[in-house]
Amino acid sequence: MKIPEKAPQSQLLGMPEADIRNLLNFPKSEEILKIFKMANDEYLYWDKFKYLPIPESVSKEAAWIYLRAIIRNSQIRKTPIKDKEDNYFGYWLPDSVLKILHQVDQNAAGQMLIDDPDGTAGEKERYLISSIMEEAIASSQLEGAATTRKKAKEMLKSGRKPTNKAEQMILNNYITIKNIKNLINKPLTKELIIGLQASMTKDTLEDPTASGRFRKQEEEIHVVDSRDGQILFEPPQANEIEERIAALCNYANIIQDEEFTHPVVKAIILHFWLAYVHPFIDGNGRTARAIFYWYMLKNKYWLFEYLSISRILLRAPGQYARAYLYSEIDNWDTTYFLMYNLKAIDLAVKSLHMYLMKQQREIKETRKFIRKYPGLNYRQYDLLYHAVSHPDAIYTIKVQKNINNVTYQTARIDLLELEAKGFLERIKTKGKEFVFVPSRHIYRKLKDLKIG
């Protein structure tokens, strides 16, 4: 990744008085004001701002300095995060940020709603488990886990042991995220953070002793772009970690800030802060995202149980990294990181709602036609009805035998016939035990029956 180019000097401090006076008298035509609004709506850095259609009467450099020094800097709210030279990071909330925060409050601060009156706790649990799987896979892939989503999900669903480091990373992430809800009544402490990292990195590090502890002074570490080896960031010294983490925990545990900080904003700041300190040899990104989820659930944004933010971030990992870089190099302005993450959250919420609506329509439609499918017994009809609502379910002969109070052979025939008809797929053999999951084509087969 190419490090973003340095922006024109935008600090008023040290500028000649005449230059400051000229800057304050900047020609604010309607055209240039629209440019500034466009830049703030997307929160553009200089490398993109300079390509906007700025009027020829105004130099791009002057326009940027006015935007940065007069408009943005005047709005900045200081955070407790300090860089390596003791400069405070800050942020502000342009209208585009406030709009997304409002949407998140409306759509994510509550339990997941399923309009289907037949929706059960089991269906909600299935949505939850599926989203945790997606988050575990995507978050690990962001950190370099080289495996496919399909293969990783098959491992998690079937319960088989990981076969390589990438799968172990994903399993660790899955276990850790599932446990986050059990931690939300606890304050954030050094021990909790270290525990999250230890859980994330178990059996995946070249140096196993680096799991569950902060990095040491002699352990030189850089944040490097894995694609080209470019050094992107050098974190603070290891001897500063204890103090910085203590400040982070204090900020997270304050119930009432002197100035109100929106919980979603605060969760993203915690994410940024942990990643900036980079206290571990490995697992910093995963741990930072876990703390983000911890804080969101702690503040009763329950829908975040069902969201996979990392899956959105994974679509453009370069932009995710660049959001960090912009925040560091442009006047310590974390608004870049805030904006990027809010857009990812907004997209994840909308994707979840679209998915739920689609699933509910399909479930309602296909349930009407299940009983019309010829040649099935009542046990197979019941299992098929369940499979339509629970695409992540796992069925075994032994369980079906016990549920239906039939012989092992009868249960075996029931499942094998459903497999032969294309309603179930066999995903693994565990010793002599067959394991089945709903087919990916189950809806299509039932819709084909409807058409016929």
C-alpha cells in the first residue's frame, strides 16, 4: 500500500499574521461551499480532495488549508488518546456522521425483530450463530488467515478440529466472540484485554509465549502491509503500553463523560485506540474489534450480536488500513476512522435487515408447499419444515432416532432419502456416524414444486 501523500500545511500555529488574515477572508462562493460540504460528507483527505472541481479562481492548496484549518479544526473534540509525541487525537461529527448515528440508534439499539409470527427462539439463535461465524471468519481473514469462507464455515458447523493455522485462528475468533456477551457486565481491564488476545491467538503464534502478554521492549514490531511489505505504522514503545492501556480502560469504564460521547463513537474510538497502542505481537486487530463489540453490547446495542462488521471491512481492506493512516497523518483527526467504520456499520445493519426480509419471505412461501411434496413420511415432513427455517442446523441419525422414538435403521433411511431427494447434504463422516445439513438448494427444489 502506498502511504498517502503529505497534505499542504494546515496548521494556523506559526503562520504569519497576514496569511491568517487572508485565510479568514477566503472567498466563500456558493460553488466552493458546495465543495466543502461534499468533502465533509465523505470526509475526504487531501489525496482525493484535490481532484474535486474546485473553482479555478481558488488554488487547491488554499481551499484545503481553509477546509482543514478553519472548518474542521474548529469543530474538533479532543479524545484522551495521545500519539507518540503527546499530541491528542480528536474527532468531530459532520452531518453525515450524525445521520448514520441516528440510523444506528433507530435500527440497532434493540432486539432483532422477526416479523414472522412463527419465528422461534431457535431461528434467532441460528441467525446469531451464523453471524458469529461470519465475523470470526472475516476478522481472521483481515489478519491474514488464508482459507475460504466455505471451508471455514464447514469446519465451524461440523465441529471438526482445525487442520492449519488459518482454521485455528478462525476457531479461536469464533470461541472468543461467542464469549463476549458473558463479559459485558465486567469493567474493561488489562486482564480482560490480555484474556481476549490469549483466546484469539491460542496455538497460532510462532512464539507461543507471546499469547496472553504485552510485547516486550526488545520485540521490535511494525505494522506492515502483507501484500507488499510496506511499513505502514510504528506503534508506541513497549515501555509505554501499561500506561496507555490503563488510560484506555479508564476511558471505557467512565459511565458519564464530562462531555457526552455517543456510545457508537466511543466504541469506535476504543477500537482505534487499542490498534494504535498495538500492545501485542499479534492479534491486535482482532482484539480491537472484539473490544468494539464488547462496548456496543455493554451499551445495549443488542443487534450487534447479529452483525458481522469485519465482513464489510474485508471487502476493501486497503480502505480500512488507510482510515488508520489518514487519522495519524492529518492533524490526529480520527474522524476518518470514525466515518469509515460508521459506513461499515450502516451497511452491515442494512444488509442484515435485507437478509432477514428475504429469509422470512422464502420461509413463509416454502412452508406452504412442504406438505405437498410427494413420497415423504410425517417425520421427514417435520424435519424438512425445520430445515427450511434452520439452514445452519445439523442432523444425525442418533438424534433423529431419539426425537422420533424409532429404530436406528428407520432414522437412517429417513435422512438418506432426504439426501437422495436433494434436501440434505452429508458434510462429513464422524467415525461411523453420518452428519447432515440442509441443502443449499432446498428453497429451489420446493419452489420448483410450486411452479409445477
